[in-house]
Amino acid sequence: MIVLVLTAIGVASALYTTDRVRRIAELPIVGLWLVWLAIGTQVLVFQWLGHFIPVGVSNALHLATYALCMAFLVRNRQIPGLWIITVGTAMNLAAIVANGGSMPARPAAWRAAGLPDPDAFENSSAVAEARLAYLGDIFYVPEGWPLANVFSIGDVLIVLGGTYLAHRWCATPPAEPSRETVADHVRRTATPVPADIEAIAEIVAELRDQLDTQLALVSAQADTAHRQAAALREEARADVERTHGALSTLLAELDGKTLPRPVRAELDEERFASIERQLAANQRALDQCLARQDELADTVAATLDVVVAHSSQA
């Protein structure tokens, strides 16, 4: 029990602030029930069952409690400082196994601690010629002192390891939660691309061919629209020139002749009516040309919209 009490004192010495108490509560221990099972078994055997069961059974239970403790230490080997406790426990276990299941104590230390001769199985007993005696209970707290008892070098390592573990763990600040960057989030949530590079290349080439086809179609339609507009403009210009030529010829013929005034007035009226009709025809031709140009412009704009939409989807 002296080991448990001193280890508890060592751990408590590290808990002098509320933050350290909170920190020790976050210790990632697993399988703690193994330790409590081992302690409960030892208390049961040493305080009660040792008087009623054979020594061989008591030795086996004693070794089993150390096996439970070793299993706990192995499961939590990543905790800093726990390796010291593991070494101390292994040293005690080696001495117990070498002496048939009981921890050997130096007789002089046993007497100095004022311990009585056991009348039943104890976890430690005075042995004159013990195996691995230097790993046994060779130290003692004198009789009359608090916690008077014998203890081993393994017990010292267990107490020191528990104290070091508590101070080391409480002094280490908790790790901050990792902050995911935007790039990490994109990499984590992005849809994976196909692993086949050739398939990706084929898809890109197909999209490029579709875009080139649409652009060629738009270019051809634009060239056709320009040619049709130019032809309409030339046709309208030719009509105007023909009309002006006919009018000039008619005026020249009229100026060279002497006609009666009524006839001359009638001819002038017919001439101006013909001019008005020709101008109206020319105006209609120009209107048709402008309408055709607007229609072609709308067609080109709609085609460009289609191309842009396809490019965006690609």
C-alpha cells in the first residue's frame, strides 16, 4: 500500500491549479479497469483469502495481478513517463517469479520496519537466501514512522514514474485542433478525376473539336451575311444609277424639243410621277436590304450565344 500512497502524493503534487486538474482528467488512459481489478484482487487475497486458500493458489493470484498491470502498461505505452513505471513493475515481477510468487524482503529491513511474522500469505515476506535479492524489498521505512514498511527499487521507480508522468502531462499544453485550409477542404471534398489520363485527353479533344466546329459555322454564316449585304447594296446603287441615267436622258430629249404647253405640262407631270415611283422602289429596296442585314445580325448573335453556352458547359 505504501507504493499507492506515495504515488498518489506524487501525482497530487502536480495538481496545484485548476487547469492542471483539468489537464490530468484528459489523460488518454485505456483499460484502467485492469489496474482496479489487480488492486482489488491483491486486497482480497492479502486481507482475507490468504487465510483460507492454499499458498500455491495465493501465489498464482499474486502473479496474475502483476500480469494485469503489465497488460495495462503495454496498452498505454504511448503516455510519457509510463515506461518508468513499466520498468519498475517488471523488476518486481522478476523478483516475485524467481521466488515462487512472493516478493522477497531482506530480513534486516523487515525487522527494522517493525513488521510481524506473517501467519498467512503476504505479498512480501522475509527471505534469508532469496533469488534476485537486490530486486526485492531491501529498503524500509523505520518502525514508528508513517507508512512503516519495506519496499524495493522497483517500487521506487513506480513512484517516480507516476510523479514524472503527472508533472510532464500537466506541463504539456493540449494540442490545438487542426485548422483546415481552403486548399485542404478543396482537396478533401473535390470529386476525384478519372485515373485514366487517355480518357481525359479524349474528352478534352472532343470538346475542342465541337468548339472549333461551332466557331467555323459562325464564321461561315457571318461571311454569307456580309456578302449578301454587299450584293444588296450594289444592287440598290445600280438601281439608283439607272434611274438617274433614265431621268437625265428624258430631260435631254425634252429640252431639245418644242412642245405645246399642255403637252409639256403633261410630260412634266408624268416625268415627276415616274421619278417618284422610282424613288419609292429604291426606298423599298433599301428597306429590304436593311431588314436582311438585321436578320443576319440576329442570326450571328444567336449562334454566338450557343457557342458561349457550349463553351461554359465544357
